[in-house]
Amino acid sequence: MTRSKDSFAAPPPSGAAPAPLSLAAPAPLSLAEINARHRGAIRRYFAAHPVVMDAVVVVCYLLLSLTTAVNNTARGSWLVPVVVLAIAGTLFFRRRVPLVVFGVVTVLEFVLALTDLWASNLSAGLWFALYAVGVAYRRRVAVIALLVGPAPLVWRYVFGTTAEQYAEAFTSGNPGVSDIALRLSVVLTTYLSCVIAVGFGIAVRQRRQYEAAIASWAEQSTQWGRSAERSRIAREMHDVVAHSLTVMVSLADGASTVLKRDPDRAAEVLSELSRTGRAALADTRRVLGVLREEDGEAPLTPLNGDTDLERMVAGFRTAGLPLTFTFSGPVLPGDTTLRLSVHRIVQESLTNVLRYGKGLSRVDAVVEHTPGVVHIRVQNDGVGSGYAAGAAGALGSGQGIPGMRARAGMYGGTVQASALPAGGWLVTAELHYDKGDSGDD
């Protein structure tokens, strides 16, 4: 195919300075950066400084325990402040060894309950420890920890506390409340607060797993996109190089054959050889230009439908194929990709006939276009004119038939290639498109 001179950007003047790097398009954001932008400034800070977050947890627990520690110190009991400090120090490592921290805090909370039954901070350490377990481990482990952690405290409230102690703490202002109701309310309150802590931890873990799954999917999609792009570029380069080199070799052989006895005919063949080489060079620049363009919009010259098909067929005739080409129906629609797919399928079919066909007396190429459907049929009567995958001794790249099928597949079509019983090879293709998008250029 030929390309106009305006299809490629003009080179910069020799004295022009190169464009600064700051003008380059910014790199796309990763999923982690997108998630970070949705967080507030405080959450972003703590996510970047986890040790500071651990210190904040310790400070929060100490504030919750301040009243208990001060009251017991005033009564001369130093065990409670020591236990409070031990729990606070243990909580600092909740992110690193959550199960160990959970076990230690469970024991220390029970010691605290034995020492000061109605401590204001009772089970507060368990909240932070259970949250860490919910974040770090599967739901089953978190539920087991939820059942085990408050159990010593529940035993203390149900079996280790007398009715007189309940009455002294709760019923002084409301003597009608039963002892069983008081015990049940304390147990439910203890477990409910721990359930909330575990629930928050499980929710955070699920959100992180969801973000990780999305990130994995995005990475896989990127890899699939790169693989698809590599396949597309390989298919384009195969079509350009295989077709052009095959035609050029045939033209060169023909020119050397007729050079002495028909110089005018040789000049015509050499002119076609030059045109094919220039067209191949332009196509190669177009394909590789997609890789160089940072915005992904390399200049593409659209195909001219029937005109480009006729020009391509003329090149095959000049190369020596006894080719008859028929195009029926309206011109191809303005969809450049559809036109390119039709062009490449016909081109690939004829290229393989030229490469592998022997004893050819007739090659028929037919393109039938009805609104919504394009039928392609290429048939020859040669010997050994199959594709690289089917021709004995052929050294093809294996991109031919898969490439044509990929192009037809973009339009819900199919490609069939098979040998004919009487000899020769037949390729049929069918491409479907939406008639509503078939505006002409």
C-alpha cells in the first residue's frame, strides 16, 4: 500500500532543541496510588507510618485505663497499674504477632478482673487484640478467638462473683433488678463489645483482600493487553514483510528473466518492485510508529476500500499470478479496521499462493459486499499452494491462518482454509459488521 508524504511527521529542524522531559505525558497511576488518594490525610499518614499507629493504640488504651489505674494506686494496690502497663506494652506488638498478643492480653485481662472486678477498662485490651486477629487471619480463626478471648471474663462475672457484689455495684438505686438479669447483661455487654471489635477487623481484612484482588486483576489485564498488542504487532509485521518480500522476490526474478528480450517489460516490473518496497517501508513505519508514539496515536493512513484492493491485485498480477479479481456490491464502509481486515485477508491468501503455488493456471479472488456482511473467497488450482502450516516443506511463520482468523473474529466472522479434491486451495472468510456504523469516508 502506498502512503502520502503527509502521513509521517516532519523531522524537527536541525537547530531545534529536544523537547524537555517535563512535557512528556504523566505515567498512569497505579491502583495503590488511586486507593491512597481516596483516603484522608490522617489515614494516609498512618498507613505510611504503622509504628505511629501502634503507639496511638497504646495511648488510647492507657487513656481508657487511666481511671482504673489512679483509683487502685490511691487505694495502695500496685498490681492493677502494673497489669495495665503490661497490656499496653503488649498491644504495641499486635501488628507483628497478633495471636501471641491476643493470648497474653487474654491472660492479663483475667488477672485484672480477679484484682478489680468492676474496672472501667475491663476487656478494652481485648478489643484491640481481637481487632488485630480479625485483620491478620481468616474469619474462622477470628471467630475462635472471639469465643475464647472473653470466656475467662465471662466465667469471672458468672461464677466468680457473688450476688452481694452485684447488688452492691448495680442495685443500690434499683433494688427490683434480679441477679440473673444483671449477670446476663454484663455477659452480653462483654461479648457484644468484642464482636464489634472482631467485626471491624474482619471488614478491614476483606477490604484489603478486595483491593489486592483488584490489583491482581489489573496486573493480569495489563499483561493480557500487552500480549494482545504483541500479537497484533507480530501479525501486522508478518502481513507486511511476508507479502512484500514474496512479491518483491517474484518481481526481481521476473525482471531478470525478461531484461534482455523485453527491456520495457523489465522496466515496468522494476517500477512495481520499487513501489512494493516503498509501500512495505511505509507500512513498517506505520506499525512501529505505534510503539514510538507516547499517546498511542501514531499517524495512520486509512485504506481506500476497493481502490487499495485493486492496486494490491495489480501488484500480484505483475508478480506473475494469473489472477482474476471480482468485487461486487457497494463500496466497503468507512470503518478503517474493517477495510484493513478485508485487505489483509485477501493479501495473505494471495501471498501464500504466490509463495507456495506451483503449476498455477488460474487464481480467483472474490469479495462480495452486502450491507452488514463481507464474503471473501480466494481459490487456485495450483499444486502445493497450501499455507505454511499445511504445505509440505514450507517454511512459514505460522502467523498466516491464525492472523486471518483473528481479524475475522473481531467482526464475529470465520475463516476456512482447505485443499480442494481436484487440486488447489480454497480460502473463504466472512466478516459481519453493524450496518448502522457503515458510513463512507
